[in-house]
Amino acid sequence: MTTKRRLPMIRIWAVWISALFLVALPTMAQASLDIMAVTPDTFEQGTTTTLTITGTGFVEGTTVDVSGIGTVADTFVDANTLTINLPVSITTGTYDITVNNPTPATATLNNAFTITAPAPTSAPTLEPLSISGSEPNQITNGRVNTLSVLGTGFTASTVARVVGFGVLETTVLHSGALNATIPETIPAGEYAIEVSDAAGRKATSPDKLLVVAPPLPTSEPPTLPTPVEVTTQPALSIVNFSASPNSITPGQSTRLTFVVQNRGNQVARAIAVSLASEGQFVVANGQASITIPDLLPGATFNASMTVTATQDIAGGPASIPLQLDYTDNTGNTYSNTGELSVTILATAYQSQLVIDAYTVEPSPAKPGDPLIVRMTLSNRGTAMAGQVTLSVTAEEALLLPDGRGDTFVVGDMAPGEQIAVQMPLVVSSSAEDGSQVQPLVIRYYQDGEAKEVNTGITVEIALVEQSEPLLLLTSYETDLDVLKPGSRFTLDINLQNVGTAMANATIVTFGTIQSSGGTGGDGATGDSQTSTTPSTTFAPLSTAGVHYIGDIAAEGSIDLSQDFIVAGNVTSGIYSLPITLQYDLPDGTNKQESINLSLVVIAPPRLRINPPNPLPEAVNMGEPVTVSLNIANMGQTTVDLEKATISTNNGEIMEGETVQLEPLKADDDTALNVTIMPMEEGPLDVEIAIDYLNGLGQLETIKLTYASEVMAPPPPPDEPQMPTEPEPEPEPEIDWFGRIVMALLGLGS
């Protein structure tokens, strides 16, 4: 029989008490659940989506409920901190927050935060709608043409119309320019150009549009093109859009209204428009995408979507990428992307440089031809933009520098300031015809930090049917920094053929060539005679100034040097040196062009300064020396003297260290006096610097140096010895008493 052993009662109680302690330990260690505050507790709708909850007793797995919303996404930071993300669609009002721990435990903070309605924004003031011009002024029907309209006040809703024909498909480039597509079906005739917008504003171009029919075909039968296979498929694109409001701040929403058009030749089905992921916008109100009904070829559909800018978006123009997904009749899928844009208002103190308007002359421009781009650059920011420059960029640029560089200095721009910029450029010989984009870079400094803005302009390139050479002077320099009357110098030039054909039998003449008889000019034939007139300012040396170069290939260049002498009688100024270029075109005709170099000549003043050396060969130490000069104007024009500055290496200038001078008329003179006290034995050098303005208003200096020797002063002469006079002998003392006694006695005197 097995006897059961009983545990002592004290051990049973000990085990039971230990178990109770272990079960109660976590509860005793954990602080009570409580909500102390929510930050921020008041904010405008759409300005923030993240809140921070502070309190006690938070643990991993804690959930947060917002009254009227339900459970929201939260992040456990520590036992005293939680963060929650509010949905973008949350409306205005006051909300309670409840925190639920898995223990379980619950804590609620009533009226935890309040969302207020955003402050109303005033409607932007529209710039007046106007048209300064339209181009081209003549087109040929039967093919699609592009119309460019320049003016002010263009918005996203602005469209162009050919009066008497209809509204055109319009692309607004910016507030000062738009492009419109003229279909090939437009009848021949003269039309007026008009623009209008959704605000009911209208403006008419001062330029008329002349549409002409294509020339009749020749009797020679045309060569038929090789038949190509026509692809049948839908093609969706966004042809117009507007944003309300069109200027927003980071975190603010805007409603996009746009038109989707099927430009293909097959019906588009299962169409969905969504916000592409690569932008800095998110959909608002949970609207992930919108569905559009099937579109027949050529059909359109008006759609809208509300998006919200992210908090970290940068100020300025911002692109909103929209993705178009659709299928065709057979189930093949297609995807296109269209970009809309709004302006993000800068909330920080910063510069914002934009191109307000621009024109290109001529337009359309031919490849290889020079053109001028005139634009208005504006600082729409709130900070000063320093050292602003505008550069033509791109590895294969459409526009090339004309020899003066591809960067144009604008200067400093204050907030709200507008500056007109003019850029002379040359169209690349490889430019393709049609509307082409030239990238530009605006560089500047804000508070010492370098910044840049990438932008661009659209240039219309004309269709060039025949290749021609075009010689341009791309650079030139002289071996002397300053040209003076009588100077001999060497001029180095670089010529470049920016055309599309070889320049044959090229001749460069330093001077002007005039033709008489024949036809003259381009394609000169017959009994023409030519005469060369050299420059009257710069005479060629060693040669007659005529150089035979030979053939210059397209995009090729040559370097050429010529020695000259400047005429001795010229005054200060900027002088032209004419250069005549003669070369043969591919069709055998001769072309002659004249170009002019600008060279600066500075004539020094004709001053006579006497005496040649106003210092004696030797002066005594410690004895003042006066230097006197007479300055006479021997020329025929006034010399603008400014001041004279005197310095010395061994002495003190007692009077006349700096002397203000007056303009010196022709045949007039002036005096200059200065007093110097030599200090030590040895060489004495005196330098006199005379400042004057040359003929171009530039400050120049004439330096004169005079030398002498400081000697010790001679010792003083000995004083002469005066003769010593002999001391007089003392007269004997007279005894008057004795004489009186003797006189009384009759004994003598």
C-alpha cells in the first residue's frame, strides 16, 4: 500500500502567492492609459494630415479612433507618443480621439482637434488679353500648318480662331504665346485671327492670314510614293485643360478640367484616367481614377479630377502627369501620358525667375541664318536674384552663338522687376523645319547660393529646299591690347561656314568692293567691273588686303591674319573695318557679302610738359625743394584732366601732394607746383601721376619720374675775429684840496 505524502501547508501557500505575484507583475509595471494632448490641435483643411498624440500607457498594437471617421493609421513611437495620419478627405469640424490598448484599456480625449475651413483666396487678376502679332502671314493649303500668336493674357482656356473658318486646336505655351494647328482643309482666301477664353474675353490680331492654293502640277508625272501600311488603332490625348485655382500653395487642392480626344482611327474602349505616380501630387477625396465612356475616332469627352500638391513641392510651374489607359476592339491595351500644369506659390523667401513673353525675328527662321530673340524676364518671387544670366543650352542646340558667346548677362533683379533681354543668335544649319524647342537655363544667386531654372522657347524653322553656304565671322582679335594712331598691329579672324553647302573659290578682301555693269550682287554676270575701297582708318600692310582662301566645306572654318597700321590723324573712337566675302554657290553663281569689324582706337592727349627735369642734379638735405611743371595742351581738343598725385621715396611732401586739375582746352596750359623736403642723403625720386579721361571716357594715367641726389648741407663758415681795442690808461686822480691851498698861497694852479 502506497502512502501519499502531503506537502506542508506553508509550502502550498508560498507557491500560490508566487503565482499571483507573477500574474500581477505586468499590470503593476504598466502605467495607466491616458491622453494628454494632440498637436496640432487646430489647423486649416488640407494643410496637414499627420497629428502627434502625447500621453501615458501606450503600447505596441495600440489603435486610434477618430470620431466620425473610425480607425485611422497610427504609428507607435514610445509609451508616451503616437502619430496618426488623417485621410485627405476629412472635412471641417471638431473631433474626439480614442486610444485603445490591447490589454484592454481605453482612453478618450474630447474635442481633441479642430479643422477649420481654409481662408478664401481672392481670384487672380487676369492680365489684359491682347495680340501683338501672328505668324506666318501666308500659308499654302493642302497641308497642316502651325500658327503662332503672340500677345498678353493667354490662359489655359484661350483658343485661337480663324474668322470665317473655325476654332483651331490650340496649345498655350505661356501667357504671352500660343500655337494653333491649321488643318489642310482651310480654303484659300484672306482671314482674320482671333483669340478668346472662357472668361468671354476676345482679341483680334493686327496681322491677316493669307491662304493660297498650291501651285498646279507640271506636265511631268509625279513620282508616286511607295505605299505604306496604315496602322489602325485608337490614340488618346489631352487637347485642352484648365485648373481652378491655377495657383496653389503646397498642400492645397485644385480641380483640373480637361478634354480627352481620340485622334486615332479606331474606337477607344475601357478608358481610365489616373494620376501618374512620378509627380508631386496626390488624388483628393479618394478619387484614384476616373472612367470615360468609349470614344469614336475624333470624339472628345470633358473630364475633371481634383488633386492635392504635396507639402514638399517646390514653388513655380509644376507639372501634373495624367495617365490614359484604354483598349481597342480586339482587346489590345494602350497607355499614353499627358501633362497638365499649375503654379505653386512660393511660401518661402525666394526668387522666382520666369520668361513672361518673347518674340523671334525673323519667324520662321532659316537654318544657318541669324536671328534675334527678344524676351521679357521677370522676378515673380519675394527675394533679390543676383548676377542673373541667360544661357542657350543643349548638346545639339537649335540656336548657336553668333560669336559673342552663348551666355547673356542680365544683372541683379529685384522682386517684381522686369528686364528686356535681346539675344542675337544663329540657327543651326542642321535645324529641322517646323516648331522646334530651344532649352534655356536661367542662372542666378540667392543669398550667395547658386540656383538655376530650366526653361525653353519655341522657334519656327522654315523649310529650306536648297542647301547654301553661309560664312560668318565667329571671332577676331588683335595682338595689341590698345590701338593708337600710328600703331602697327596684326588682326586674326576666324570664318566659319555655318551653311549646308560648300563655299567655293572663297576670296576675303579687307575693304569694300563695289561692282559696276552686269547684274552685280549675287549671281554677277556680264561685263561687270569691280573696285576695292580700303578702310581710311586701317591700312593693310605687306599685302593689298586680298586673300584667296579656296573652298570652305559646310561646318568648316578657316583662320586668317592680316597686318595693319592705324592712320595717324584719327581721334579716339570705335571704327569699322569692312571685310568683303566672295564665294561661289553650288549652282555656280557668285555671292558677295560685307561684314564689319569694330575696333577701338584711343588717341593719347598731346601734352607738352616743361621743363624736362624740374629737379636740380643735387639738393641739400633738410632744405625745401620746389618742383614746378607747366602742362600745355598742344592738341585740337580739350583734355579732361582729373588730378595729379605726387609721391617720393626720400622726403616729405610739404605742399601739393594731391592737386585737383581742370579740363585743359586746346592751346591752353596750366601750372603744377609741389614742395618737397629731402630727408636723408642718397637718391631722390619724385613720381608725378596725372589722371585724365581719354576720348572714350576711360580713366588713364600719365606717370612722370624725376631723379636727383640729396647731399649733406655744407658746414657754416667761421665767424671773423674782431680787433681788440687797447684798454685806456686811467687818468691820474686830481688833488683838488692841494690845488686850492696852493692857489690861495699864489703858488700856481
